Amino acid sequence: MFNNMRQTIAWCMKRGGYNSYVERVLYWCLRQVEKSYGFDKYKEPFAQINADLSKQYTQKTVVTPYYELNLRNQHCFQALFTEKAIRKLHRGGGNCELVDIGDSAGNHLKYLKYLFSKDVIKLNGLSINLDKTAVDKINASGGRAILCRAEDYKPMNHVDFYLSYEMVEHLHNPALFLYRIARADKGKYMIITVPYVSRSRVALRRSIDGGRQSITAEQEHVFELSPEDWKKICVHAGWRIIDSEIYFQYPRHIPIISPICRALWRKYDFEGFLGLVLRRDISVAKRYMDWED
């Protein structure tokens, strides 16, 4: 394993395109976990669906080998976690209505349609965003997107699954957002993923860095919460937890190496990502009498 790590880092250094030696180590971690999670089986078809990762967000990003593998693995986790939930909960086949809230590129719905392309479950996907640039980009690429708030969306049919990937940590009041979706009673299930941290914290890194440039919601995290705290928020806001999973971005069981990798991920990025499958259950939320509506 130590030889493998040295060889991988040496290969990374020769290949170039990295911002730092730390980035090379993080890349090595991602190479290890993509196999253990089975992501390597989906990298090629997902890359054909979404070839240019620089367009994933509203602001274009320089795609280094590390950034590409980081995002590819993240997309694989999100898509496969969602696929598992849909197969478990959407019994009997037929149409399955998906609404991706805060979708910036339309790619996750394309991944899911690929995963269900030969299945009795037929996915119909819609993206919702308050960013007109994102909506226009999705529609131009063949997807379906509308400009509106998710809680104001009035579907023609009942929503089977709301999807929210790395979005609620950008909100000033994630509990109120989740409550409004639950109260609207348009969908039974919701699948969310968020960055994993072991201890909750207020982020707001760009807001308090002393800069003068404008900041968009896409660029700023407000709350980065532990799994336990996210679950509390969801239950309080009208959702019952029915499944959860954590994807760690580093190998976790290598003596000496794993603690070093964990420390690097904590410092420079996130240890991983948390996935939650929620079922609408408004009973707890109804007991709270002072929602800000």
C-alpha cells in the first residue's frame, strides 16, 4: 500500500496540472475510494453524459485532474445513492416524477435516466432554480428547467422524489425551506446530500474574509452541520429519516495513512458527503407553533 501511494503520487507529479502537493495526495485518496465504492464502473458513461465539468456551476471552474476526479466521485455517490432509494421505494414500476431543487446543470437527472434506461421505472425529471443562467443552461442542453421557488412549484402530477444535492447548506434557513416543502404536500419523499462534517459549524468563509467582491449563494456555505444535527433539522421541519449513508473521500482503514488523509481532507475540503432519504411526516412540525410564515 505504501509503495502504491508513492507510485501514484510520483505519477501525479509527472503528469502535472495540480495546484499543490496536497492536491496530489487528495487525488491519491480519491483513486483508492473510487474502487471501494464501485464508482470506477460509472466514470466512463457519466463522463460521456457530462464531458465538460467546467460548466457544472454558474461560474466556470478550471478543471485539474484532482477537481475532475473529486467531482466525478461525488456525482457517482449522489446518483447511486438516489438510484438505490428509488428502487427501494418506487415499487411497481411506471412513471417516477423527480424534481431536482437548485440544479445548476441538469446532469444528475441525466445520470439517473441512464441508470434506469432499461428499467420498468420510467423517470421524468424537472430542474428548479432561482438562477436564470442555470435554468437557461439546462434547457439549452436538452433538459427541462423552470425559474421558481421549489415551495411555489405547482406540479401537474404528484412529485415522487424531490432531490437536493449540496444545496441546503447554502441556505440561511434550511429548516424553514424543508418545512415549506413538507407543508406544501406535493411530494412524499426527498433525497438530499450535504458535505459531511463530524462537528457542526457556521461557515460563511467568503462573507468574513475581508474581501470586497460580491458573493452569490452558490459560492457560500452558511451552515455545515453534523449528520445528527441535519437529521434533527429534517425531523423538526416535517420529514422522517428512512435511510442515510456517508461517502468518505479517503481510505479509512490504513494504519498511519488514514489519519493523515483525514486531517488533510478536513483542512482543505470535506471528509466526505452525507446522503439522507426523507419521508414526509408533518407531525413534529405541526407541534411547533411559530414558523416564520
